[in-house]
Amino acid sequence: MLLLLLLLLLAPLVLSPPGAGGAQTPNATSEGCQIIHPPWEGGIRYRGLTRDQVKAISFLPVDYEIEYVCRGEREVVGPKVRKCLANGSWTDMDTPSRCVTRTPHSERRAVYIGALFPMSGGWPGGQACQPAVEMALEDVNSRRDILPDYELKLIHHDSKCDPGQATKYLYELLYNDPIKIILMPGCSSVSTLVAEAARMWNLIVLSYGSSSPALSNRQRFPTFFRTHPSATLHNPTRVKLFEKWGWKKIATIQQTTEVFTSTLDDLEERVKEAGIEITFRQSFFSDPAVPVKNLKRQDARIIVGLFYETEARKVFCEVYKERLFGKKYVWFLIGWYADNWFKTYDPSINCTVDEMTEAVEGHITTEIVMLNPANTLSISNMTSQEFVEKLTKRLKRHPEETGGFQEAPLAYDAIWALALALNKTSGGGGRSGVRLEDFNYNNQTITDQIYRAMNSSSFEGVSGHVVFDASGSRMAWTLIEQLQGGSYKKIGYYDSTKDDLSWSRTDKWIGGSPPADQTLVIKTFRFLSQKLFISVSVLSSLGIVLAVVCLSFNIYNSHVRYIQNSQPNLNNLTAVGCSLALAAVFPLGLDGYHIGRGQFPFVCQARLWLLGLGFSLGYGSMFTKIWWVHTVFTKKEEKKEWRKTLEPWKLYATVGLLVGIDIVFFSIWQIVDPLHRTIETFAKEEPKEDIDVSILPQLEHCSSVKMNTWLGVFYGFKGLLLLLGIFLAYETKSVSTEKINDHRAVGMAIYNVAVLCLITAPVTMILSSQQDAAFAFASLAVVFSSYITLVVLFLPKMRRLITRGEWQSEAQDTMKTGSSTNNHEEEKSRLLEKENRELEKIIAEKEERVSELRHQLQSRQQLRSRRPPPTPPDPSGSLPRVPPELPDRLSCDGSRVHLLYK
């Protein structure tokens, strides 16, 4: 504890006495690292310890750093700083540190670097990176332990982050003297061009600002290195954050460039492995208006944006217009924009600074750690904070207004990586090497040695530990920041190599918590109104009771002639059919509110069979009656004897045929394509109380794969029966027969059933998505048609038997009332017909007799005209006697003939 306290509080510089030789490797121990000897003509600077304390201890703790210093005009060659490792050894012990005499600058040979700095364009990173490179060259050239015989010099141009402009300057760099030993481009698009061409000139390419994942292709870019990590290094961090906040659906919008396209392809693979879905992927070239509108329309919530800073302003101006920000949305952006990028004046957008500030509030950035957060000494003997202070003094503008300020440490460390590689190649580390001045564009040997030295780089820079992977990309931590109140706040770090997320718990959300990755969809089933179901069930129950009463009445009075003449067995089938149809109302109203998913298929079958068989029995028996009446009473005159005979078995066979057809049809349907539970999904509904929740209504149906085909056949057959029944009822409305004395009531019942069924069937199909209306139409049609059928068929019979007492025996019924009304009317009709024929015969006979008498009269008148004049009357007054055979005149009155005498 005393040692740790001294390390924190004391900071004097102590020079240990010079030793007798070079550095020696101490023995490893769990207590730390053994104190080592300084180089000849040099000493060791112990931080936090006095000379007496150094003499009193033998071991130094893990992570403790020592620094070599030299006396006089000497300088350290080799590692200047060593660090105690956990295994008890010091870093770089394979390379000795020496104190050598400084070499004058005038004797050093120049080695040239060709650089392209983007001072403007999509990423104006050269504004800060160029001063950082110049500062690094000064620091490297001032060191005598690195490239003691050489001086690094810079030749640079402004690429404007434009491949076309870069091509021009690349040509100048390659074809103009002096020879450049390495090329240093900035933007990814420019680096792609330079790296592809460099292989033809045997040149190493070292980039400080390229993040395109495509540049990791070693076959395409065999000599490419970069201190800026690949943009794909952001993706593990993004996926880690998606998992942390429980997001499973994200959307993306990208600028159409190779760097962002390849980054997004890599992200898509990573999220897929993590079980996360990219639901919408939008891209644009220069105008993001339409893609942003599409994101709004698709209800994107978690959005990853990949575009340059200038395009970012365009995107968020559209984001503000579409209101695609706030507590429901989270944007993930690239972290290498300037801190006040959204406040920078841009004539290409028409949004104010306040509007832009409101639109970008709360977004998350993932940024490669480009500045060592530990603030320890780097290889340049500067801490990261000292570097920032020194660089800030060199800049002409405020760092927040300077492009590439965040990437400046990478550019600084790129020069150090190059210097160390060239130092190792030239033998500056104490080994035999090559002459760098012998390099030319045809010398692949020197290029290969520089490549191997660069590939093995490992040192502490101001940006952190610098090391390259197999593809030449920098490995680094990722910084996670959030824009809070208009400024970026660090909320965590992520080390993808160790899958280690360091979280500071300083994240803030507009809504108080991270939003959902999509509108929370609550699936709710639309169940039938229980009040409606209970009401209709009560009516159905009463209808079944009425059917049972009617059936019992018909069976009890089956011996009564009036009941017998109504075909009571068919009426019984009608009552049974009505009962089955009414019973179908109960499964028709059952849904997920009452039953489980496993019971649904049985309920569906119950609906089908009860309704089908109920219709066939109820309507089929009535149809059979009216069909028989129409068949018999529309025969020709010579076949009217058929009316006197009625074979009941034919009626029962007709009903059986209709029922049998339904049984066969339903059986085939159930076997081939059984009914099952299906779900109909409706449009989402937005509740007023919570904008992040939407209701997804669903409705259960009984259906099958070929439902429309089966219903078409079923409704087609039943529809024909209904239409035919209406026709037969109309044709027989004036027929009277004693064999089926209630056929007029049957016709009335057929009218009602047909009309209700023909209206209800199509209406229920149209209203199938409205459970209450569809059930009301279907169930009430069944209830009303059943009630009407029972009342019309059975109530008149009950009334007649009750009012006339015809429930007694058939003999008493005959004695009291004679034949029925219909029988009396038929008898009266026969008597009137007989009397009419007799009267016709009498009239014909009388007309014949009158004709004969008229003929006789005419004959006598002719005879009288031939007689002599009559004798004058006797004066005496006596009258002559007229013979009886000479009548003076004949008179016909009706059926009698009168003779009149003068």
C-alpha cells in the first residue's frame, strides 16, 4: 500500500547510477519485475520514486514504466520506455537500448514520402492530419535512435477527396523526382486508387484515414497498410449495442459509395449471425429525400446511417422534415464527423441550425479510439493530451471546426509506424540492413523488407497501441458517444478482440429509456359479443323447445285424420331439422373466447354438419311435399287417377336422397380438405394513450384450403333447391288435395326459408370479417326461418284440434263434424259437377222437343190455308162445333205445349 501511495503522490525524477553494461533480462516473479540496469552513459527515470526508495526495493509492480535517459550529447538508440508485464518481464527486452553520440543533420540522407491530404470534399481530413504529420516528422527527425542516418521529408498535394484529382497528383508523385519510398493517401476512394496502382511501382501504401472494408483485400491491395481501422470495426460494436438494448430489427440508409456499401454488407452478415434482421435498406447518391420518406413510411425505429459529413447534413434536414427523430427513434452515425458538423453552414440544405440541432439530438456514434484514453507516454515521449495541446497550437481554426481533428493521432502514428519500419529495414536497430537510398520503383527486395517490418509493427502511439492484422488494418478499441444537449458525451468503450464492453451508464434517452426497435404490436383477437351470443342462444333454446313441443304434438295426434292427411312423418322430419339447425347456433358462436385451438376443428365440423343436416331434413321434407303436389296435380286429364293414390315411401325416399347427398358431400369434404382454424389479420390500430404500441386485430375463422370451391358447390346445390321450391310453391298455390292438406302452409314456409337463405348466404360471406354482424345475420336467419316453419306448419293444426275438439277418436271426429273442410268442398264440387251435367242433358232434350212442335205447327198452318171460306154465322146465334183436332193456335211455354181453340 505504501508503494502504491508513493506512485500516486510523488513524481520526482531520479537517475540511477550507471551500470557496467547493457540491459539485462530479469527473472520473472509474481511480485512484479526486477529492477534492471541502465545502458552505458545513461540512466533510468523512475516515476514516483525517490533515490532512497529505489535502493530499498528490488521489484517494481506490473504496468510500471521506466524511461532511459542519456548523458551529455548522447541519445537513446532502441527502446526508450519499457513497461513491466504481468509475466514479470519488461517490454522489448530482445532489443537493447544504447546511448550513442548524436549525428549532425547535415550528414543525414533524405527519404521522401508522397502524401495526398484531402483539404476539402466529402472528408476534409487533411486540415488536421497534415499538421499532425508534419509534427510527427519533426519529432522523428529529432530522434537519433530512429533512422540516425536518414531524414524523412514530405511531398504532398490536396486530393480534395476526389479520385480524379488524386489520379493527377499520383502521376506527378510517381513520375517526378525525387523517388518516394512510400505513399500516404487519406480518403478511402483515393486510397483504393493509389493502392491498386502502387503494386506496379513496388510501393508501400500507408493510409491514415481510410476505413473502407474493401481495402482489407490482400489480393487486390497487397502492399496496403492503414493506421485507421476498417469501417467494419464499427460493426461488432453496433451489434453489441443492439444486443444490449434488445433490438432485433434495424434499418439502414447509406450513401452509394464502395466504403459504405462494403461496410453495410459486413454489418448484414454480422447481424444475421446475431439473430438480428435488417428490415429496410435504403441508399442514395446525392438526394436522400426519398429514402428518408421510405424509412418513415416503413416505421423504421433503429437506423444506421453511413454517409460522409456533407451528406449527413442533407439527411438530417430531411429527417427533420419527416419528423423521423425523437423518443421513438435512434440513429447510429459514424463518429469521425467534426463535433459541430450539424451546425456548419451548408447552402445545399434549407434547415436552420436549431432545426438541425433538434433533429440530431440523442443519436449514437461509434468511433474508433483514435486518442489513447490512458494518457500514458507514447513512443514519442508525449502523452495523448500533450499531443492534443501541441496540435491545437498548430491549427489555424478551432479544433471543432477543423476537419480530421479526430483522425490526427492516426496520421501522427502513421509516420511513427513508417519510421520504425524503415529503421528496422535500414538496420538502425543495431542489425545489418539495407541502404534506403538505394530504393527505386524496380527494387522489390527493399519493398519486401519494408513490408515485413511494417507488418510486425507494435508500439505505443498517441492513438493507443499500434498493431496491424493480416490484412494490414489497424486493431483498436471503439468509442461509443451520444449527442446530449448538443455535445457529444462518452458512454462506453468496446474491445472487439476480447468482446469487452466498458459502460459508463451515462446514456440519456428522450423518452427515459431506449425505444423499441419497432412499434410494439399487441395481437388481440376479435371475439364475438357475449351479449349477442347469449341473446341468440336463448332464442335458439326456446326454438328447440318449440320444435320438441311440435314434434310431441304431431306424434301424439298422429291417429287423427286431419293430422294423418298432412303427412305427419314428414312434419316430424321438419321439426327435427329445425332443432338441428337451431342447435347449430351454439357452435356458430363459439370462438377462442370459449375454446382452445385444439378444439376448434371439432367446432368447425359441428357447425357444418348441424346446419347441413338440419337444412336437408327441415327444408327437404317440405320440398318433397310441394314437389309431390305439383307432380300429381299438373298431370293431364287422362292421368288424373294418380291423385287418388299416394305412396308415402316415395316421399321418404326423396328426403333420404337429399340427406344422403349431404352426408356424402360433407364426408368427402372432411376427408379431403378438413375445416381448421385460420387467422385473419387486420390493419394495425394506433391507440391514443401510447404512440409506441399498435393493436393488431385478428379474427378466427373456420376454413379449408379449397374453401371457396366447396362453398360454391354447396351453395349452388342448395340455391337450386330453394329456387325450385319457390317455383313449385307458386304453381300449386290454388291446388286442393286431401292427401296433403297443409301444402299451402308448406308453400308459405318455403317462401320464408328461401328468401332468408338467399339473402343471408351472400351477406354473411361479405361480412365474414365482422364477427358480430356475420353471426347476427347467420344465426337470426336460422332462428327466424325455424320459428316461421314451426309456427306455420304446426300452429294451425294445434288451433284446429283445440277449438274443434278434433283430438278425440276418428269415429267421434266424423260424427261430430263430418268430413274436414277440404273434404266437404271436394264433395260439393263433385255434386255441382254432376248436377251441371244433368241440367245440360235436360236442356238438350227440351230444345229437341220444341223443334219438333214448331215443325208440326208449320204443317198445320199450310193445311189451313187450303180450306174453303168459312160458313157465315148463324143468325140464330148458335155457334158451330169446332172439331178438337183443329186447333187454332199452338203455344210453347217452357216444357209444356198449350192448344188454344177459337
